[in-house]
Amino acid sequence: MSSSLNNSRADARGPLAGIKVIEVGMLFAGPMASAYLADMGADVIKLEPPKGDEVRRMGRFKDGEPLWWRVTNRGKRLLAADIRTPGGAEIVRRLTATADVFIENFRPGKLASWGLDYETLSATNRGLVMLHISGFGQTGPYSTRPGMGTLAEGFSGFAHTTGEPDGPPTLPAYPLADGVAAMCGAMSILAAIVNRGKNGGIGDEIEISLYEPLLSLLGAMAIDYDQLGVIGMRRGNRSTWSTPRNTYETSDHRWIAVSAAANSGARRLFNAIGRSDLADRSDLQTNPQRMQKLEECDGAVADWVRQHTQAEGLDVFEKAGVVAGPVYDIEQLFADKHVAARGTLVELADPVLGKVRMQGVVPRFRRAPGEVRWPGRPVIGQDTCEILRGLNYTEDEVEDLTHQGAISL
């Protein structure tokens, strides 16, 4: 789709090079969706409030600089505008008139109240793909409730089934629901762009709640209840259908994750820990049988691992063909030779912090590889003037918008 937005980022690489994305997201779900698109080459313009996005004030800081901001808003150009003002809303309309994608994650109805609903925007640009992300979706009795990832992790059933059996429901350390919704959002945008190419260039409006993508990852939980009345409960790291499967503490107080879902894998595991008696027992040859003897099977592995360091245990398991791996902390991940060889983490130049490392692009394309082009830029609305010039705003108009408080430079 052709666009009059300036700075087409000819240096952009990836399958989405040439795709224009406008994002007015907050915190994590919307911004992460656009970050994934930027990783794959899209030209992403993020509108943040003149006072700065909230993520600039969250997480950890180095020399007063926000680190989480660098990750969540990597690869984007920044425009500081108050879209609640007439002038700020008009900037959005001009931007979306020639864009491919518009992403937002305000509470349902907010954008429409500022004249930025899909019907209005698509009347000018019929090819526009618009993504809404909200806590409980655009419809239903809870749609107007405030939504955060924490609530979605609880509402979806995820937290109820996570944690130790005698412990509380457990939330993830990072905004998992936001991340899952962001990936689902990026996927849905790509599907809409493909469909646009087949239906005469007409875009689409997409809406995603925070809780439904996470619920979709929870396997058979829903059908188990529907058909059997089974309510999934917390089991720690044990599986509901196979054993041995757990994380086991080593003698050096690290951990090893083991999964012996296949019956042949369970036999290899028992033999590797010197328990051929368990490997050969007729009443332990299948998962249903082993689940009846869960404490015995799981305990045998735990006892053996406890007597070995992480490196020793992993060496034995690797030689025996056991499906096992280390439970890493981030320091170990940074030091791992496989992570280094694959470039899982990328090093980027930051104008304030110098060199920074963060997660790289996840999908690896052979012919059109993406890249993280830069960390989240440090200055609020750093590209405001450049972007407005590309929209044919005059110097007088820019000055007037500044006086109105619609933008900051």
C-alpha cells in the first residue's frame, strides 16, 4: 500500500518492509504488538502523550534511563501528541489516511469519543487494518471494565492452575497476558493484510481481549471440564497426564527440567538414574500406570538429581537421550553458547546508555530476515517534527499545535 508518510525507512529489512503502522497503545499489549511488526520491517510510528508514555516511568532504571521502555518500544519512530485534543486527533486522522495498520489499546469507546473510530478512519482509507486490544473485549457486560494483564491472568484460569498445590494462585513475574495478546494481535494483523490482498484492498477491524488469547493456550482445560466436569487445579510443575515431569533441584541448588511424556523416554530416564527396576516394572510402562505411582516415580528422579550438580545431571541425561534441560536464570542465559550462536540476544547502540542487549527477532526468515533496528528512543516525541513535515504540516501549524498543547517538540 502506498503511503505519503515521510521517511519510508529504506534501510528497513524484513517481510513487512514498506508496511506503515500507527500505534497509540499504552503499557504493553498494543506497544508490543507493534514492536513485533517493527522487528519484521514495518515502519511504526508511536504516538505517546506529551508527558511521555507510562512505560518510561516503570521498571528498572540506569542513570535515570528507563530500561523496559527500550524493549517495548524498539524500532519505532516517536510522535508526542495528545489525541484527546482536536489537533491531536487530526494528526491521527492524517497518519491513518495512508497507513496500513492502526493499533490501539484504550478502554472500549475512548477512540470513538475522539472521532477516531474505524468507520470514520476507513471512510478515508478503505485498506486500513485496525486492531483493538482491551481487557475484556469490545462487547459483553464486562467490556467497560478496566483491563490489565494481571486481571486477565486471573480471569482466564491461568493463575488458578499455576503454583504449588498447597499455595496460592500464582501470577507470572512479567505481563504474560499482554505478551500473548500482542503476539495474537500481530498474527491477526498479518492475516488481515493477506486477506486485503485477496478482496480488492479492503481492510478490516480486529478486536482482542487480554484474557482470551491466554485461555486459548491452556490446552484441554476447557474440554476436560465440559465433558468430564474436571476443574484443573494447581500441581506445581507436575503434569496432569504424564510422569516423571517436573523441575528437580540439584546439589548446587540449581534446577533441571525433565519431561518423560513418551513411554520410551520414561524408561531411558529410569535407566539413566540407575533405576532399571522401575524401567522394567510391568506396572510402570504407560503414563496412566505411572500416574498411579506418581510419588514413587517422581521421587526417584528427585532423589537422584539432588545428589548431582546441574552440569553433572545434564551430562548424564544428554548421553542417555533423556529429554531434560537446565532451568536458567538470565545470567546463565546470557552466558550460554547456544544462545550466542543463534543470536537470540542482540546488541544495539543506544545514544545514552551505549551498548544494550535485549531479545532479538523471533521468527527467522530465510529470504527476508527482520532485525531490531534501535532500542526505544530516549527523547519523548523524538521524531515529531520530522513526521509532521511528512504530513505536510506547515511551520505555523506546528507552532499552533504546540501552543494548543496538542503536541510537544
